[in-house]
Amino acid sequence: MLIKKLKEIVEKQHSNSENDYLIAKYILEHPYEVVNYSVNDLSKETFTSNSSVIRFSKKLGFKGFPELKIAIAKDIDEFYGNEEKVEFNIPIKQGQSKHEISKVFFDLYVQTIEETYKHLNMESLEKAAKLITEADHVTIYGKSNSLLVAENFYLKIRKIGIVASCDSLRGFQRVLTRKKRIKEIAVFISHYLNNEQTKKMIFQLKEHGYKVILVTSNIESPICKIVDVVLGIFNGESYVKMGNFSSQLAEEFVLDILYGILFERDYNQNIELISRVNGGFDENQFR
């Protein structure tokens, strides 16, 4: 109902005052920001006066601006739900304000999480968690932006006592020549899975008896048939893009869920472990 009233004010611009038009248009475009604004904040952003904002609120049937903010907060999902999807490759447009750019990235992240969540395979996540839990050692491989995701996952699983390694210098390095451990798992993070060196490494590791978990958006690749677990992720990007925002977030989201499953498997022990390790010093001193 509120959104309808605001849209009518914008659509019937010539029938309303310029101040009402400016305020209504701003609220429609920046509902999340307005919820956290004071009367003075909104008047500055819309180049109107405090009294104009108060009068506008009363015209909509509210006692004042605080009551209008409460109504906006209640309908916040509807505000966002009525908007078009963000373009993943070049999400921002020329001339957008800092508030519009922040809203674009908010929507981009929400879209990515929603799409990735819809495509989750719970059985594969549980199988991957079981393999990692039972392994003597986990090696995590990543390249470029996926290497950042790999390092992040490595740091998390180390917190709960999982013996792991991650090459932070060369990404997909040559297969290690050392003797294979009793139970060793390799986790590969490759968004497009189009690197020949990556494919070769997976083949070599499988020949040496390694279990392989693969995180990728290219679930149709033949390589997916030879690995032990495939964790498919959402892909809304192409090669020509402003940055790896969506792809990197999708990888992190899936691996965070995997970490959560790993953590829950030995919940009490892990709580005790992180409490003991982090309780012995002021962590902020080491940041």
C-alpha cells in the first residue's frame, strides 16, 4: 500500500509538489538508507526542508517521519522485490550515486546467495564433509580469485584441528612427489574448470589414489565424472566482467556451508577447541 502511494506521487509528478516528488522518488530508490535516516538526513539528500519531510509523512497518513520509517521497514522486502535483477558482469551504471552503488552490490550479493542456495546438493555436502573428517590430511588448491577462497577455507578448517595445507604462492602447483599419506583428500576450487593443468592434476591425483572434492560451476565437464564429490555453484558471470564479485561469493558461500557441517559433526569438541585456542590471547593484537 505504501509503495503504491509513493509510486502514484512519482507518476503524477505534475499533480504534486516538487518536494513531494523528490522525497517519494528518493524513498523508492533508497528504502534501506531512509530507514536509518533522521528527518535532517532525508531533507539534505532530497534538497528539501525538514518541514517538507514532516508534511510529506503526514500526507501519507502518518503522525510523523518516525512512523513513516517504521512502515518502510515493514515493507522493505517488497521494495526490493519489485526491482529488476542486477546484471552480474557490469552491475553499476554511469552516473549512479554512492547510495545507488551500495544498493546495487547489496542486491548482487542477495541474488548470488539466493541462486547458489537453490542449487545446493545436501547429499554432496554431507559426503564431502565425511571425506574431510576421515582424512589424515587435506590439500586445498585454488588459482587467481579462487585461491583467495581456498586460503579462507583453509584457515577455517585449521581452527577445528583439521590438518591441511594450501599453496598460497603458485595456486595449482605440480603434484607433490612425496609419498601419499594413508587417507589424503584434495579439494579443488575452479570456477570454470577450463585450465588444462588443473584437469591434469586431478587425473594424476586420482591415479595415485587420492579422494578429490571439486568446487565448480562447470558441472557438465567430463572431469566431474572422475572426482569423488562435486559441489556445484551458481555462475551468473562471463569472462568480460567488472570483477569476480558473484563467482567468488558463490564459492565462499558453499564452502562456508561445508565448514558449518564439519563444525557441527564434532560440535562440543570444536567449541571447546576454539575457546581454548582463542581464549589464551588477545586476538586483536595479532590482526
